[in-house]
Amino acid sequence: MLARVHGSRLYLDDISPLIPKGASSQDSAAFVHRYVDRWVQQQVFLYQAQQNMSVNRAEIDQRVSEYRNTLIMHAYESELAIGEMDTVVTDSEIVSYYEENEQHFILKDNIVRVNYIKLPLNVADHSFVRGLYRSENEDDLTRLENYCLENAATYYVGVDRWLIFGDIAMDMPLEIEAEPAYLRNNRYAEITDEYYRYFLYIGEYRLKGDISPLDFERENLRMLILNRRKRQFLENKRREFFNQAVEANNVETYY
């Protein structure tokens, strides 16, 4: 026995399944000590509550039963969804959902498509980057990305995905009073500080408050579609189980 509080007892077997697998003997002992301390404090307070509070035991038992049932059903719903639900979301489904709900996807940040390269000053061939970083040609970008892979401290090459402009601006010494004004008036920048040379080409931008582009929302759209599909799937399963129970005469009501 590890502890006793009034009539309640705690045994090692009660908490053995909770000890992290692979933990050292020292870590396991520390876990047990922390658990016992919390259990003792909880049981002391619980005893006081039971002795001194006007508790509706029937109501509490009902709530505990409902909560337990909810946990069981939620776990089973997860098993059903994982085992039986179709999780493939096609591009046409994503496009269709976006077009039907476009007005609900509003940008919370200024976003950009960019070529951005952060190059250490001691790296040779800065002129190579200077000649390519404003290009959107696929061959040029392949050459630039291969170069950056070996030489750049940070880089985003290929204006085919959206990034939050604030994340880029924080990584380079840009002097920006207002992001929207900067984006409207600048397409590229080349800046040098004590350690790096920065190259930035802005291929496209969208401002906070604009309709968010589909490509920026693609993963979010996929999850929204899956969540909607899951709700419909579980509704159908509940209806199916209910109908089966009725057909088998396992459902009776008396009111």
C-alpha cells in the first residue's frame, strides 16, 4: 500500500499502468511520489466535501454515468471513422467547397509569394543569386534552389506557395512602417548587414482583410471537408444502428 486517507487506500497496482514506459527506476520513483502526493491531497479535500457539503448523490452519479458513456461513445466514433470512413479528399472537392464558401475565408495576415534567400557574406557567387532571384522561370528557379541548398542560411524559392509576409520581414533587416504600403510599392529588395546578404523578390501579395486564396487555404479546406464528412458519416452510423436495433426488437419505449 502506498497511501491511506480515511477509508481510501492507494496501491502500487493502481498506478503501475500509468508509469511511463521505458522510464528509469529513478524517474519511475519520482512519478510515483508525485502521483501519491496529488492523490493524498485530493482524497483529503474529497473527504471534507463529502462530510460537509449538501451533495445530491443521485445527481452526481447520473453525471458520472453520462460522462463515462460520452467517453465510450467518443472513443468508438473515433474507431469507426478511422476504420471505415473515406479520408481521400480530391482537388475538385476542395475547389468546389472553396468556391461555395469563398466569402468566409478572410486573411488575418498579409501574405506573399516570394523568392527569398539569406546568404552568408563569406559565401562566394552572390552575383549568381542576384542574376536569378527575380526570375519566375522554372529552370532558373531549379538552378537557384540547388545553389541555395548548399549555400543559403534560409531560403524560399519558387513563387508557387503563399507565406506570411511578417515571417519573412522578421528574418531580414527591412525597415517597414506599414506592411500594406511596403507591399504596394516594392517588388524586390537586396540588403546587407554584418553577417548576411538578403535577396527578396515579391511575385504576388494579398493583404489582410482580402479573400484568402485557395492555395493558402488548401490544408484548412481539406480538414473542413473531412470534419463535415465525419459528422455525416457518424449521423448515418447512428441511424443505421438505431434501425438495426428496432428491427431486432431491441428497442421499446413506455410513455
